[in-house]
Amino acid sequence: MLKKHKTWFKPMFDFDETEPPPQKLKSDVNKQGTSSPAKFSKSNTIKPMIFNIIDQNHIRNFDPVNINDLAIHNKKVQEVEDWILGNIKKNTSEMLLLTGPVGCGKSVTVLIIAKKHNVKITEWITPIDIEFPNDNGEFEFKVKQSTQFLDFILNAANFTSLLDNNDRKLVLVEDFPNTFMRTPSELVYVLQQYKQRAKSPIVFICSESSTDKKTTSGNLFSDQLKSQLNIHHISFNGVSTTGLRSALKRMAEIISKKYKSMYNAPTSDLIECVVNSSAGDVRSAVTNLHFACLKGTDQSLETSIITEKYQKTKTKKKKPSSKFTSIGKDQSINILHGVGRVLNPRVVVDVNGRSQFTHSPREIVEQFISQPSSFVNFIEENYMPHFSNSAQIDRAASTLSDAVFMLAEWREKVCQEYGLYCAVAGLMLANKDPVSAWNPVRGPKNMKITYPVPSELQLLEENYLYKGKTLVSDYQTFCKIINSNYD
């Protein structure tokens, strides 16, 4: 009897024995010994061409090897090294929090120090939270992210592989589960359990952006939590210009010794251009120099040369500096810096002798296009002390009035951008002589409008009811503010 194959049955071990091996194409040979061209039929297949794709990350060739290769300040590296050595030997569950901007060298510092002292690092990486159905079409039950996170860090801290005799362990967390962002109280419970049950130190790394209203470290690790669990906090700053320059010179030396066939030798002017564009981000600097030196480019990337205009003072005149405008780092700013750039505009002169703002209005608008009303409210609250001329104040107030009118038109999205640009560019152009004194930035005040009661509305004329309602509401509101300030 012939075997019947059940298509619905899926064996546990499938070795693909039922599929016949591929047959080679045979060419027809005639009697004279000459071969005729092969006739391709449905059974004959053409093998596809195989391309060898190299997925190597060439930027890894320039990673620092030892502590001397780091572009971070020596005191900051020494502080991290002292903490790691002091807690590795004790086998305690101490915690370290590293914060700082992106690309300032937090992770690489920990990795280089661990490599130097033969410390094994186990890093948590948040798994992809996607549910796939099983063979029966049902979705399996999944464990909560907080539970998975706690089990992982406890196992990494308390257990060592049988194939690894290294008992100097360190747990590293840089990718936090999303559940902690929504409910920080779950992280508090996890850290308390780790403090009681773990036997190895743990390092948390939080990269901060200047545009964040509330940073990740401030949201997850409050001052009360750091004091309660004795979490040691080390804050990194952006890499200095000297550190960036030394890191890029080291990269240039590696290129000249090992990778001449792949890169063009970077010039000193190109290195300075990359340094001025990286804004303290060593990762961005290395990436920019990598693309600028790749063979196939003529190194004529788009750059801009800026020369600052100085008055006749005793201060030394700075040299003109150039920076990338095409692949430079996107230096994001927070709302306080943005307000300062609008209310204290600085004018520079380019190579052609044309005057322009150090920070163009378009650049500022692009940073705050998602929150135009909040940014304009900050400007309205703080613009008065920065003007020295009443005529300029009148021009600025008129510009802000037009901007607020456009921002109120919520049905047209383009009005939001136009309103923000009108406020930013209008104030920067109106403030010809900004006050040089330091003025703190105050947050906008929410004015609570006091509406008239129905008995007061009846006393108004019917033909001017809307106008009268507006006047009465403004009158009562401002009287309440004046009385509260001068009682």
C-alpha cells in the first residue's frame, strides 16, 4: 500500500526528506559530438546569483582600546573606575547612575574599565514585545516586562556560567523597558528587590536630551529614591573641544596606518570642521569624519564659515571657524535657551560681508514647531526687560499680537508655523539694541478670566452684549490682579 501523506500533520523533527535533490541540467549531445543549447522547461531552474554582502561596521575599527584612548576627562573616568573597583570586590548590590548627553562616552567608559580589570558585563536589552500565535492560532500568555527585567538582573547578578570562572560581575542597564516610563513605581519595587537579593553591582545609563521636558533620569530616579537606595550618581558633560580633537587625530592615525585603501587621509582643516559641528558628541564626530573621508567623495561637503563681529575692545579677536551644515550634529536646545536666543539676538558677518544672526529664526522655529503656543507665551512673559527703546517695544508688541492671532487659527496647520515664525523673526528684528544685563527667564502666568454673573449681563445693552461681556470680563479680571498685588 502507498503511504498517505497528511498535509495537516506537522512533524516535530522535519529533515525535509520528502523533497528530491535538485537535478543537474543535461545538455543534448548529437551524433557529431557537438552539444546543442539546453532547452529550459518548467522543471529546469536557473540558480540565482549570490552576492557577498559585507555587513561589517567599519566605525568599530576606531573604538578606543584602553583608557588613554578615551576623550573623557581623566577625573570623570577615575571616579567611575574607583566606584567599580570598590564595589566589585565587596560583592554587594550597590547601584550607579550615569547621566549625560548623547555621545559623551558613558557606555564606552564602563566597557573599557571592565575590560581593563577583567570584569564580566551582562547587559539587559529589552525584548520586542510582539505577540505571535502558536500552531493552533492562539496567543500565548506573556510575562510582564517588569517581571522579566527583575528575573534577568537577579540571575545576572547572582549566577555564573559553569564555563566561566570569572566571579567579577557587573550588570549594565541602558535600555529601560517602556513600562517603567509609564509607571515609575514598578521600577522602585524592582530596585528594592535587587537591593535585598542581588550580589553584584549594577550600572544604569541614562542619555539626556536638552529638549526633554523631564529627563529619563529625573523621571525614573528621583532624589528621594537615590537617597533611599544609596544610588551613586555621576553626571557626564559633553566632550570638550580638546577631547574631540584628540579622538579625531587618533582616528586619522589609524586611517593612515591601516585603511589607506578605504579612506582619504583627513586634513587638519577637515578635522577642525568636524569638531565645530559635533557639539560635544564624540560619536557624531567619528561618524562625520568617517563619511567625509570615504573614498569616492571629493571632501567638498557643504560648510559655512562664520566670523563674529566685535566692537573695539581689549578682547582678542577670534579666528573664523567653519563647520558642516549638511552632516553636522542636530544640536537641539531647550525652551529656555530658545527664548534667550530670541531675546538676545547676536549679529555676525560672513565672509562676503553680509550681516546675519548667529542663530537664524528658521533654525529656532524648527526646534519648537511642535509647541508654538508655549514658546510664544514664554516670549510674551520675558521680552519687555530686554528692550531699551519704547519704539522697538511697540513694534515687538504689534508683532506678537499678529503672531497670537495666527496661532489662534487652529483649523489651519500652516498658521501655527507662520505665527511662530512671525513672533521669533519679528522680535529679533525689532530688538536693535538689546539690554546686556542678565535677566532670568520666567514662566508664563496663567490668567484666570473672571466672567460676569448673569445679573451683571442683564444691565448691559442688548445690541452690544458681546462687546459688553468682553469688557466686563477684562475689567473684573484685571481689577482682581491689581487688588491682589497691592492689598
